[in-house]
Amino acid sequence: MSSSVIDFVATEARFGARNYEPIGVVLSRGEGVWVWDTEGNRYLDCLSAYSAVSQGHCHPKILAAMVEQAHRLTLTSRAFHNDQLALFYEEIAALTGSHKVLPMNSGAEAVESAIKSVRKWGYEVKGVPDGQAEIIVCANNFHGRTLGIVGFSTDPETRTHFGPFAPGFKIIPFGDAAALEEAITPNTVAFLVEPIQGEAGVIIPPAGYFTKVRELCTANNVMLVLDEIQTGLGRTGKLLAEQHEGIEADVTLLGKALSGGFYPVSAVLSNNDVLGTLRPGQHGSTFGGNPLACAVARAALRVLVEEGMIENAARQGARFLEGLKDIRANTIRDVRGRGLMLAVELHPEAGRARRYCEALQGKGILAKDTHEHTIRIAPPLVVTSDEVDWALERLATTLTQDFA
């Protein structure tokens, strides 16, 4: 690294809490699927800020909407109405088929809001005894990093020395419908689950799993809460990942790509029963539903649909997955994915996935490791066939590289 890059990295290390371990590149500009570092080197972004920039870096139409709204009005708080919130509600409800919308800021806030809402529904509608509501979650889940959420994580890194944690959660294996059926009791108010476990390494459940899950939740009056913060808005080649099995959640959580990477925006989408229990003063957010956020989100949703990004994710995802499966490398244990949410899992003896990500950086690709031996690949949904093929060539070279 040059002295200027070292200065940036050293300054971060000197003043910042060390809660991340970034790869040694300092980025300064982005456009579409490409980002540039401070020295002018170009990289294909295969992380997309964990799918937050699905529409591509600095999309001009989202940028224009943000600038225009920033000149007019940025924040009023929900103490007053603004002229963007109602339009955001109307458009996202029409797109997703939702009945009620609760706007928040981060994905973790959306998850926390959903937990509060389904508990309240459980007490006031289902009739669960006060203080006894149970929510079922899955092992290896990732729903955020707030204290409430890490309390039901199974990852020691996110839990250790952060307790004590709140009760009220049951943990079952992911992809096991029988385990869900066994875990449900009269006090169960919700099943909170990711359609695909992203942080765990792009773990895809067996075919038919969510069809059975939907049946079980309906039969037992349990709210099915799908965390689509990473999988939603086209990432898997459908608007929502639930559509791969033709089901509908009772509560859907969106974030990340909801703003195209310009601004923190999230939302809880629900039927009338769950969000209908909230009354003025019982939940809120200073920035949630602010006019700047709503204008940005409206533009992000518009370009996603009008520019065919969801369909492109399906096409290019299939091309990328096929290309990855064609790589003949002794290092590869498994290749999996849906749409442009892909993963290459390495054999443990191949070493940590991070060193492969560092090697990819040297070839002009930025990807991220997870769970020691898995490389996640998730470029913006605007990636082209030529760019996919370009990436596959470099991935093939890197995955067959001898690091001994």
C-alpha cells in the first residue's frame, strides 16, 4: 500500500473502534458496478455494501431525487405530515401488496420494530398471557446487532460479553419444518426467519420448506415474519425471495437496497392486524419516514422496476452460478446461490477465505469472506454479461491458485 493509503488506514486504527476488519483498500469513488480507490485502481464490487447498493453505485436518478429533495425539505419528524411519506406508502404498498407500512432507518430497527409489533399483536389479538409471548428464530441467523437481536443469535462473536439478554425466543435449525412444528406452542406469536441466510454463507433451505412453513404458521395463528433486508428488492431474481415458493409473509422487513445505498431507510410491511395494534406514542423514530428518506426510497424502487434490474438479476445470476460451478478447483467444496446472491464455500484445508478475497483484490474484484471458509459474491443488479464473464475469469484463476 502507498503512504497515502497507509495514512487513511492508520488514522482509522488510531481513532476508530476496531469492530471491523476491512480489506486493505481505500475507496473514493463509485459508478454502477465499479469502485475506484484513492490511487485510481478500479474494482468490480462483488459485495454491493451487503446488497445496499443493488441499483449500482451513485445511480443518477436516485442521486437527482436526493439532491432535489435536499433543496426542498429534509426532516420534519413525524410530529408533522410531509408530502413524501404518503406517496412512499402508496407506492411500496402497491409494489409489494402490503396493507400497512412502518418506516424506520436501519435494518436492525425494522427487526426490533417487528418484534415489538408481533408481541403486541399476540397479547391484544391472539390472547397470549401478558409477558409470555414466544418468537421462534433459526440457528445461524443474522438479523442485526442491537442488544435485543444478538440475544437470540447463535454466533459467539456477536453474543460474548454482551449479556444479559431478553427472554422470549426459541432457536431451531434452519430449513427444518418439523422442528418448527414441534417448537410452536399456544404462546408462539411469530416465526422470524431469513428466506436465505446471507451472513451464514448464503444458506438456501430445501425446496418446499417455506410452503410448509406458511402452512404451519397459518394453522397455528403464528405470524410469519420474513427478514428480506438482504434478500428483498430483486437480489434473488424476484422482487421478494418469498416469491420463489409462491408464499406471502404476514410481516416483511426491507432495508438496504430500499435506498439504493444513498441513505438509511428500512420498512416493516404488514397486514392490518399486526401494525394495526400500534397507537400514537407507542413506537416511533425521529428520522423514520422523513421526506428525504421517502424521496430517495421512491426513486430507488422506481429504477429497480423501470430499468429491469430484477429480471437482470435472474439472468446474470444464472450465468454467474453456472460459471462458478464450471470452475474446476480442488479448493471448492460447494457453490450455491439464487439470483445475484452467490457463495463459494472452500474446503477447510484450503485456508481462510479472506486470503482469496485479498488475492481477488489484486485482480480487480472486491468480495467478502464469511464464516472463515466462504466467499460471498453479490454484485449490483446492473451487472452485465461481459462483466460477469470478466469476473469469472479472475475468480477461476484465484480459486485454482496455490497459496502454499
